[in-house]
Amino acid sequence: MQKKKARTPDNDTAPENHPAASPQDTASPAPPDPAALDPEIEYRGKKGQKIKPLFTVTFFYEWCKSCGICSALCPQKIILQDETGKPYIDDMDNCIGCRFCEAHCPDFAITVKDRYPDRRRKNDGSK
């Protein structure tokens, strides 16, 4: 078995054809000018893509008894309650689709659906 040479200041340089030998400009492109974007659409990310929520949460207010379990169990704390105690979601983009609200609602007044069910994949990457 051959031992590797320890790095010393004398042999610590990269070979001439190595990418580290000639540093290139690796700066990322500048984000788009906010004034040039459509003001009606909320843009996020460095490329200015529009982000849509991945899940749709529906509340059936006729069935809801305003118990507050859904807002208490939401890990993202996005389910809020109005002055009458009825739940609502102010920022749907932060919903992770855990379905805790749907599973624990005693009145079955909440439904969580995938917005893009055909995009869901298994852990191994297959459909």
C-alpha cells in the first residue's frame, strides 16, 4: 500500500489543468429588476419564477364548530382563526401538506388535496 504525500506549502499548488488553478468568474447572474416584473404576480427565487402552492386546503364552514384544533396542530402555524373562531389560511405557500389538520378535525370539516398529484414521487424517484 502506497502512502499519500502530506501536503506542504511547496507541493500545495494545483496542477495547471486543474479548475482551481485558474479561478473563473463564478458570480451568479443578477436577479431581475423588480420594476420590470409584473406587479400583479408575486415572484420568488433568484430566477424570478412564480411559486404556486403545492396543496389546496378547503374548510367546510357549515360543519366547523370552531374548536381550534387545526390551528393548534399546524406545524407551520399558517391556520389562523377569525373573530368567530372559524379557521382560514393567510399564506398558503407555506403549507407543507402534512394533513394534521385534516386528520385531527373532529368535524371532518377540512380537506387537503395535492395541487399537482401527478408530480408526487416515491422515495426511489419512480412514479
